[in-house]
Amino acid sequence: MKAFKLFFLAMICGLTAIGQTKPPKASLDTLPEVEMPPINHSVFSEGEYLKFVLHYGIIDAGEAELVVKKSPKKFEGREAYHIVGTGRSVGAFNWFFKVRDRYETYLDKDGVFPWEFVRDIREGGYEKKENYQFFQHKAAVKTHKGDTFAIPKYSQDMLSSFYYARTLDFTGIQKDQIFTIPTFVDEEVYPLKIRYLGKETIELRNGTYRCLKFVPVVQEGRIFEDDEDMTVWITDDGNRIPVLAKAKVLVGSIKMELVEYDNLANPIAKVD
């Protein structure tokens, strides 16, 4: 069931990476102010709902949901979205590896970066809770342990990186072009990268979609040994939502696909 965790995060982020670095500890009092420019986009908005199903072979093994809500609180006087991602095992998988994961991010409406990140996961006998407070105006983050780190400007968290990635400018995108997003995960900075492979039309259980195809870059200048070992497809439209992620494993294959959506900001690239 490590596959469940991998693909829940893959569909949230559309990304994975290695080559992480430990950021330096810092004091907020000594860090300079950082500008927070807006990102003009119409990719998602309040009310958006996405649901995915994880398959192992022909078996449905888990579900993941993403919901965009209005934040009940402001940060530095700025409005935010409260985005919640949940993942759970289903059916027979609950008998031997029960998964109940919850991720939350408070995402700045204008800057599309996080102010707060909450992680509460239960996977079999393993449990983990995290709470990160981001100080984007200082390029810093404070963890639930009380440590403060200096991080790259506009760094993302596990969940917010998915929404930020959707706002990237794909105008004139070229095959093999790589996009990089600095992300703070487990008290380290990850340079999350995706490589563009081209356009493709794919058929899923709930329809056919025109898509942009990406693979994760796992270290500098290199992707998986086989480009198709892990692949993510996002809609070729104004929403840019992931509709499918799949990978080869030692025995068989696993994939995660979009099964429901609601309140999208734009018409979806679905073929009639």
C-alpha cells in the first residue's frame, strides 16, 4: 500500500523528486521582507471538487478527494482558500492496510502560495501529524516542532504545489521542457520537477479527454529509467486537472484516475 501513498501524492502534486536539501534555520526578526506579487489565473476557484480512484490491476484499492473552500481566516490581511485533500483505502484493502489520510492547505488567493499546511495521516499502524506555518512575506516556515527555516521565495507544500502547478504558463510549451517548483516537505526543500512529453487523447471510464502528458524528473537531468514508468496526464484546457496517473510496479501496474468533478472554473477538454 505504499503505492496508495505514492499515487495520492502524485495526483495531488503531479510531481515527485529527489535531491532535497535541508534549509538553514533562521529568525523571523532578522529576515528581510519579500514582495508577494499576484498570479493572474482563472484555473480554479472556490467550490471546485475532484474525486479520484486508485486501481491495483482491475481492483479498486482507494479513493482521493480534493475540495476548494473559502478560508475562514486571513493571513497578513490577505484572503485565502482552504483546500482539503483526503485519501482512503476501500474494500478488501481495509482489512490488511487501512489508510485514512488528510491534507489541508491555506492557499493565498492572489499569490497561489501556502500560509499554513496540516497533515494528518494514518496508514496501517503508522501515524503522522504535521503543521507548518508559512511566513511568505519573510520567505520562511515554522514547523510544529518550533523550528523556523529560511526557504526559497513562494515555496509550496505537498498540497498547494498541485494548485500552483496548474497556474504555470504553458504557452508555447516544447517537448522535453522542464518546470520546477520549490516545495517544503518533511522539513526539507524539494525541487519538484515535471517534464513535458506532448499531447495525447486518453479514454477513461467516465469519458475521453484531450490531455498534456508529463513525467516526473527524479534527479538533475534524468527521469525514470523508462519514461513510461510513471506518467501523469492533465486536461488540455483552462482547468489543467490531472485525469490519470499510472506506473509500473514489480507485479502488475497501478493507476489513479479522475471519476468525478464539479464546479470547474472552465469547460473541460472532454471529447463528445
